[in-house]
Amino acid sequence: DRCCYWNLRTINLLIRGRCEVEGLESFIISKEVRRSQENGLTLLHLVVIQGNVEKVKFLLSQEANMDIQLVCGYTPLIVAVQKRSPEICSVLIEHSVDVNMADKDSCSPLHFAAQNGDDRIVRLLLDHQAQADSQEREGWTPLHLADPNSDLERKQKNHQTPLHFAVEKGKFRVVQYLLNSGASVSCLDENHYSALHMAAVKGKYLIGEKLIKYRANVDLRTDKGWTPLTPGLF
């Protein structure tokens, strides 16, 4: 909008003029650099979207908030990852941005980089302490998003697979995708719960039917001897 346009023009003038106009720099710092709109959008988000490294550096030199989030949770780093700009990612990281700050769906910058197949940014994030085993809200790690078919049976510390997580969250389409991709319905977690047990416990009837169609074993027992059909699991 007009306000944002004026702000970006001012940044250009300040960069070219090296902020030589007395009082103007302090005005911009106090009134514009730290300002955000109702959706959380800031000048830093805007210049990252533009892909202009010099503008990003200038705003960071004026102590712009690097970790401020949009309503959806996107930080400037997540935006840079989505724009596939390793140069801007490097600049933000050099200024100690939080490389693990996630969006509203718990997707970290590494999740987005992996999903985009952007090896350069993935390596950059991993070299700066990005958590490779972080999970978004459906339990998917960056590895799963990089190639959902690469390790369908990869287990977390509690031995749960992506299928367990998808069932627990009631994500029918994700469950269907995993099953179509060859995910095993027989994997057990640390309590010997299968995906079908999980569906029974959570009352996910449609998902349970789908698992049975994919030959989920209704006789598998948990460490307490329960089968998915044990009364009280539903």
C-alpha cells in the first residue's frame, strides 16, 4: 500500500545517502523499522520478499526485530527460505536469528527448506544448529517432508511412526497418503500400540476402517494385552 511504498522509498534514500540527513535516521528507526501492521508484516518481511540483501542489512543495522512473526507465524527467515534466498538467510543467521523458530503449524525453517528440496539452505541451517528432528504439528520431521517416501517407518523416541502421528491427529488424508505410499500398518510404539490401536483410543472410526482395509491386524496386543477391539479402548 502507499504507506509501505513510502517506507521502502525512504530505505532506498537512506542507503544511497548514507543517512546524512540530520534527524531522519532516528525518525525512521523509531517510527518505521520496528512498526508492524495488523497481520504482523514489517519492513523486514517486505524487503526479504523483495530479495534485496542490502535493504535487509540496513534494517538489521537499525535493530529491526529479526524474529517477529506474521499472523501465520512466518518469520523473516522462513520467508527467506520460502523465497529460496540463501544470501538473505546467511545475513539473518549472521545476525543471530532464531533458526528454529516455527510457524503456527510448528514448521521450522528447516521443514520449509527440506520440503523445497533446497540443499544449500538445508546445509546452511544444519550448520547453524537447526534441529533436524523437530516435528511439525502432524509429527513430520524435515526428513519426512524432504521425501515422504524415503523413510516411512522412521520412528521417534517413543517408537511412533508418521502413521501413528497422522492417526492420532485424525488426519485422514495424510493417513491415506501414507498407506498408499506403502507405510506399514503393523509398526508398534513403545507401548506396543499399532496405528489401529491409536485409532481405537482416539475414536477415529473412519481411519480405523481405512487401516483395516489395508490389513491392519485386529489381534495385535499392547503391553497390557489389549487388542484394538478391546472394550473401553473406544
